[in-house]
Amino acid sequence: MGRHTDSISAIDKSEGCPASASIRDELEDTVAGMSPAARAVYEDIKTRVEDAEPKFLHDFGGLTPIERASVTKAAELMKGLAEAEAAENAEDQAHSKGVSPRHRQLWLGSVLISIACVLAVIGISASVYTAPTKPDPADTVMTEPGAVKRYLGAHIPASARGAEPPVFIPTGLDIGAIEFSGPYTLEVSGRIWQRYANDLPNGITKGVLLPEAKEQPTFKEVYRKQLSNEEVTEWAFHVTVREQFDYSRYPFGRHQIKLRMRHPDSERNVYLTPDLKAYASTDPTAVPGLDPDVVLENWHIQQAFFSYRTHRDDIDLGSPGYAMSELRPDLYYSIAIKRNLVTPFISRTIVPIVILIQLFIVVTVLTKKHERLEDFGVLPGTVVFTGAAFFFAVVIGHNALRDEVKAPGLSYIECLYIVTYCAIIGVALNAVLLVGQPNLRLFRNYDNTWVKVLYWPAIWLTLLVVTVLTFYV
């Protein structure tokens, strides 16, 4: 081996670069500067002599001294290159034998941590989704007439001396159709009836007021019958209701559709009571008051029930005798529902999950070995532009989710999109650093192994933490 090649090798090792790379560059420069005659002799030497000292052919003597010097230098560099590559291959093999067990341990740990996190996320999600449905804590559910009497007796404000005593109007309903026209808007239609006793005070208005309706519905009378001691009147109605639903746990959150009802003559101490005797069962799981054929797309109906909530009136309605700042009970009819998970998972998780898998494939291909990158056609610029395309696709899906849900804050499923954004940026930075700074400590001994083995554990640990914080904190 020539002194010149030895000096190059020493310099390269001191700089941390492979000796073969510098020798190859110098050899290419030397060959590029040869004359056609000298290059022909060099190519002849290259094809006939592979692993022995270069033997110069008779054409060598016909070259000029400068041409002979260039051919001699190229031959020495060629031999030095072969020796440097052989030494590097031997060093790589020895290093590979030394780190293979550690590589296996790293990959095994990565797989086990990822599987554990996946199972934990699935277990928590399944537990939340299958948990029993509970009414809102503000509701006092009514399932039998005695409970209604006791509740009203305890919550109706005391009447002033000489005022009319409380009047109770049994009210029932049967919901025939429900439809979400927006994330916070529902269209509800059905039948509602009331029983008016013959001995009620004169001048009491017949009907129901829905205080939280977008517009008060027009009641169309469809039935009226006079019984021995009361009159039963039934109306058909259609109402648009605005509800304040909580989408922070989307798609695992549950909603409670509420129809708040009040008698139009509430200033006269008139109250609505649920007509529980009209239903075969008042158990909430039997969904009384809801037509068995009602269709609510992408939702499962869990319960339906009557309940009471108290509200404080802070206006006097122009009546000097109207009691202000007193808690007054209002009748509610509620329907508890939970979402069918198939649609949101197919429409909202496919894009980020597929992109995360594709990013992992890119990470497994990334290496500081240029030959392997060329074999796969992967370049830092390609990875950056691919990441930009992925980012754009995730943004489109994320915006579509935000338009559908219109949640004031972040919903649970959005954490998957945020994790995908971070993964895209991380993989792009990994590609740039790996090619631009291959001798960083992160890549020096293990190539890109650390990034590969930490990819899925980092993603699933993040999702697990967000899941725990969402459902248990």
C-alpha cells in the first residue's frame, strides 16, 4: 500500500469518516484527469488484475511520464480501496456480531411496550363504551306516581295566603322521530297529550311550553275526548331543540337529549306531572315514550325517562305577585344515547393510522448507508416532500372532523391527529439529520435503530396517557 493512501486513511479515521470513501473520491478524480490513452491502460489493468499487485501491460511503456504516473497512482489507489473496503467490511461484521443481541433486546422491548399500550388503550376504551348509562346528576328520575308526589311536595314554593293552590296537569308524550340536523341541533316530532280534570280552576290554558326550543312548536290537535271526570287532549308537534352536548370524549361520549316542559300558566302555580300510568313500563331501559320504530342514525338508544329539575326564575313576567328567585320544578323527558363507533372509526381514524404506518416504513428504510438509500430510492428531499403531502392529507381530515363536531375544545380522537403531525415532523427531521450528520452519537454505532425501536412505543404511550387523562382525570 502506498504512503499516500495510508495518509488518507489516517486522516479519514481521525475525522470519523470511512477511509474507502475518500480513497474512492480521489481515485475518481485521478481517473477523470487521465488522457484517453492512460485511461485505456488503466481500464485494462482494472479488468485483468483484481486482487494482486497491478501488472502493467506493454502499452504502459508507450505512455508519457505524466500518463504513467497517473496510471501508477490510480493502480495504487485501486488496491488501497480494495483493502480499505475489506477492512471496513470486517469491522462492520465484528460490530454487527457485537450489537445483534442488543438489537434483538431493543426490538423485543419495543414490541412488548407497544402491544401493552395498545391493549391498555383498547381496554380503557371498551370499558368506557360498555359502562352502564347513568342519568345526568341534575335529574331526579320519576318511575312511579308516589315519587312524583313526594318530589313536588318538597320542591313547590309555598303559596302566598289567598293564592290559588297548586294545580297538576298529567302530561305524556310519544316520540316518533329524532334527527340530528347539526352537532347541537335536533329535530323532534311526535305526539303529546294532557289530562285536565273537570274540577280545575277556570281559565287554565291547555298546552305545553318548551322553554329551550329554538322556536315554540305549533301544536296541532289530533284527539280530544271527554271522560267521566277529565278531558284528554292530544296534539301532534314538531320542534327544533338546541342542546349543549359535550364532545370532549368523541367518539366515546354519550349524550342526553332533553325536552324541558312547563305549563304556559306557570305563574298561576300550574305544574306538569308525568302521566306514568299511560305506559306499560316506566323503567328507563324500556324507553317509555319512545316509538319502537324510531330511527336515530349512527346512535344506540340506551334509556328514556321522565325527570324533574329545578330552575330559578329571575323575572316577574310583569306580574307583581309572581315569585322571583325561587326554585321551581320543571318536567323533563330525556333520551340517553351513545354513538355507534363503526362510522367515526372508519371515517376519522383510517387516514392518520395509514399515514403512521407509512411513516414507519420510511423510518425502517432510512440509514446512513448511501448505497441502501439509493437501492430504495429514498433521499432526504423525498422524505420531506412526502411528509408535506402526508401533513396536507391529515389537515384535510382534521378540518372535516372539526366541521362535523364543532367542539369548543379538543376532542379525544383529535389526539391521534396531533400525534400524526408530530410523527410527520419527526420523521422529516430524522431523514435530514441522518444524511446531513451521520456521525451524531444517535446514529454513530446503531445507525437509525434507536429511532426505529422508539417509533411505535412513543406513539402508543402518548395515546395511552391522553386516554387516561380523558376518561379518568
